[in-house]
Amino acid sequence: MEDIEDLLAGSGGGSPPGFRLPLTAAVVGVNPKQRKRSGLRKSTFPQDLLSSTTNQTPKIPGTQTIYVKTFGCSHNQSDSEYMAGQLSAFGYALSDDPNEADLWLINTCTVKSPSQSAMDTLLTRGRSAKKPLVVAGCVPQGSRNLKELEGVSIVGVQQIDRVVEVVEETLKGHEVRLLTRKTLPALDLPKVRKNKFIEILPINVGCLGACTYCKTKHARGHLGSYTVESLVGRVKNVVADGVKEIWLSSEDTGAYGRDIGVNLPILLNAIVSGLPSDGSTMLRIGMTNPPYILEHLKEIADVLRHPCVYSFLHVPVQSGSDAVLSAMNREYTVAEFRKVVDTLTELVPGMQIATDIICGFPGETDEDFAQTVNLVRDYQLPQVHISQFYPRPGTPAARMKKVPSNVVKNRSRELTAVFESFTPYTGMEGKVERIWITDVASDGVHLVGHTKGYIQVLVVGPTSMLGSSAIVKITSVGRWSVFGEVIEVLNQNSQERNEANGSPCTNSHENCACSKEPESCACAATSCCQTTVPKNDSRQVDKQNANLIGWLLRKRKNHLHRKEAETVLQESKNIQGVSPGHATATTTTTLSSGIIFGLLTLIALLLFLGFMNLSSN
């Protein structure tokens, strides 16, 4: 089938992003021959969604339900959020249940064979369920003639701003393909975030590399960077929208700007200067390959030390053997990777680095693999993403002599065992850290936060803490994360207002005599904690006394913890220009306040107990 961009040539220069074109069947490229060749009949689509060739009346566009499934990287996730945002803006409902949806939108990944196999399985399910299908992402863009894609509509990676058109025509029974484009989609499109506190911001598409195993380059193409002004503008908008973490995403963050005459440090400094000075919104720099970051190590280190930037970077090494790196065409050596890690670790306190390893690349010998194991042992990085080599059709590596599959599997298992033997968080017990809380753990009990080094910290607390930062004390460590106890919640406007009103019930990280959640107070009174207790119900009185005493003791304990937390906060203030003399005065004031608060607490407790005894008599 011809690309729709060719079919629309000369039609007036295109249309604004998201604009509904009144496309006819001929324009969108209905192709009965291709349906016949792929074994699909018109009955593949629900009868009420067929074009005007039937007697059925089509549903009103924008009234259907869409199921969106995403495979792959954070860039793909951002693309899905943009597509979901446009569909939602045009009235479509979004659902996580594929069975109740009228159309499936599948955003695909071509990095590994399992991801593409999962796409194939989902397409088969969709056809069996007679669901109209739209496929987006790297698979159709990089392999547009795949047999599995026959009879489905396609949205290219740079055509996500026209997803509404594709969905509408597909629901009518048409097959649409949008693949060719020379400009980047706008950054200010509507967006429905998977996590409302996290903005995944693509800073460029494509890359400058030519790795022999990579299929993504076929899909995303050559480097194309957004301007510094457009990215800074997007950051300001999402911060105003309540976003608390911004993830810079691309196929290679380090290559940013080389096509438009700027570089990554210029962009990072411009973004950081616009972030809130209280550290309520954090920046996470995305994956960067060694060749490009080598030129800016000191400048990148300066940015990573900033209090509003996570001291974390993902730098893939892929192999510990120069021979294998050469066969991969990675354009750097193991020594250069070591220089990146050593320099950043030296210049950035608490620096955390993640990396990727491919086991069993064609030509990898036992000696090559041993060098990789030694590299992993030397650094004991807290995050190492280990995968087996998957030959991707159309890449040079797919034509190379393969390592036997059983050898590849054994090497993967061996390296995984080495990595899992490390205990990277040992020694953190008892430390006081500031964390940023953005998610709920899979157990449904803990909230997920991250330290400045992006170490995952699990804490117990109400969901009202989401989107805030907090001072925590690390109580225990695990292999993949650590556990903490909340000392103080920061940057939580609703809580600050509640505390200003003097209501202990609304303190988000402490138990309340009425309820942990102020929104649904269990007291059934006009305002929480204004409970009328019958005088003859001595058990209820004792229970409330115990709750109040417990609250006062916890308040005292947390106030003492703030002495320790003051050190953590002061580090951020010193970086932002707060003088040491001011810090000393602040600490002295805090200690004095603590003594006074303790005395007042004891007096209030004695008066309250005396009053309750008189009331009971």
C-alpha cells in the first residue's frame, strides 16, 4: 500500500496536529487486494464500524473506547501518553481492559525478539476478537512490510500527532498507514500520563551511531533534536501542571543538539535554571552512550551535583571486551567507559550509574565474556540490565556467525548470578535521606520514593504523600531497594495548610485518633476529631486517651528526628547559597524550640489527663 503522505501530496500542505481530515476511502487507501492477500475479510471489523459501503450507520467519531498497550522504552511510553492525550481530547474513552475496547492501539518495540513476539501474540488475539487494530512504534516504522502487519493500520514514530485520524478511519473499516515525515511532532500536544507526577520528555529522536545489532536506528532514524527553547517551555508547563519528576528521554541523550549547533550541557543548564528552587521537582537525565558524554564529563558532573537533579546516569557498556565492542561498532573502548564511571563517581557525591550488558554477541569468546564478568565485578554497579543477544532482521549482526544458544543462556545465567551476589545498599541503615515520592509499590502497601542518587526507598504512608518529598531514616536494606521511616514530609501544600489549622488528624504520616485519611474521617462529625463520646463509654474514652498520648509521643519523637534531618536539608541549602552562619543559627533555634516544645507537650498531657479524670467523676 502507498503511504498516506504520498496520497495526500498537493492537498494543501497538510493540517494542524490532531486536526480531523475529512478523508474519503480513496484518500486513506482502502486496499481490498491487500485484505484478500492477507486472508482478512471485511468481517474482520465490527459491522457497525464499516465504511459507507454497508447499510449500517457508523458510530459517531469520538464516542468509542480505546485500549492502549505499550512495549519498550520510556520514549515509547511518552509517545503512547501523547497519543492517549489526543484521543482523550477528541472524546475517546481510554481503558485498560482490552475486552471492553472498540479498538486496540499497540505501541511496539523492536529492540528484542520477545517484545516483537509479544506484539504478534496481541495482534492474533485482536484479530480473533474482531477488534480494529492500529500499530504504532518502532516495529512498523523499521519493518513496514512484515507479514504480521498486513490488514492493520499503522502510525509512524513521527506521526503520533495524527493518531486521531488513523483511529477514526480504522474504526470505519479502512486500513491507514502514516509513516513518512521530516519534522518532529510538537511537544505541546495533549498528554495523558501513566503517572501524573512523572513527565517523560523526549529531547531528540534517532541517534548518530550505527551499532551492528540495533534495529531502533532503522525506525527512529538519524538524530533530530528539539530546540532548547521548546524543551524549556515544556518543562515550565509541566511543572506548573504539578509534575514532580522530569525524565529526559531519547535514543542517546548525550548526542543531543549536535544537529542544531548546541549540546547537552547547554540544555541541562537551561532546564535546571527553571526548576523550583525548593527541590520539589527533580530532573533525571536519560541514557547516554560513552562517546558523546566523554566530551562533557565535568559539565555533566556539575549538573548532576545540583540539588534538583538526580545523581544518576544510565551509561550502557554492552561488553567488557574491546574486540566485541568493535564488532558491535560501539565507537568507544572499555577504558573510555571506565573513564566515564571513574570521573563521575569522583566528582559527584553519591553518584549511581546503571549499565547494560549483551551476552553472547556473535564472535564473543570465553575470554571476551570473562572480561565482561571482571568489569561487572570491578564496579559492582547497583543496576545492570543483562540480556541475551537477539539477532534483529536487517541488521549486520544478524548475518554474523552466532554463538550457540546454550552457551548464550549459560553466560547470561552466570553473569546474572555474579551481579545478584552484590549488596550495593549495605551500610545505609540509620542514614537520613531526602526522597521524592511518586508511586505506589506493587504490594499496595508501600509508597515508592527515590533518593538523590535514585536509590529506591519504600515507606509506609497515605497516598496523600504522593507528589511530595520527605526526610526519611533508612531502617533496613534489601537487594533491590531500601526501607525507610518518614520523619518529615516536605513540599505538600495540603498538609501544610492542615498543620497551620492545628488539626493533628491531617498529619499525613502519623496516626490520627479519628482516621489516617482526612478526606474520609471515621468520626462522622462535621469536622474530623470533633467527636462526641458518651460519658458512660469508658472503653472509648480510654482508647481515645491512648490514641492522643500516642500521637503526642510520636510528635515528640519526630521533632527530635528533625535535628538529624537538619543536616540533610542543610546540604541542599549550602549548594543554593545559604551561608554556614545562617545554618548554625537555624540549628540552634531548632534545638531551643525542641526543648520548649517538649515542656509544653508534657504540660498539655498532664492537664488533659487531669481534665479527663474530672469529667469521668
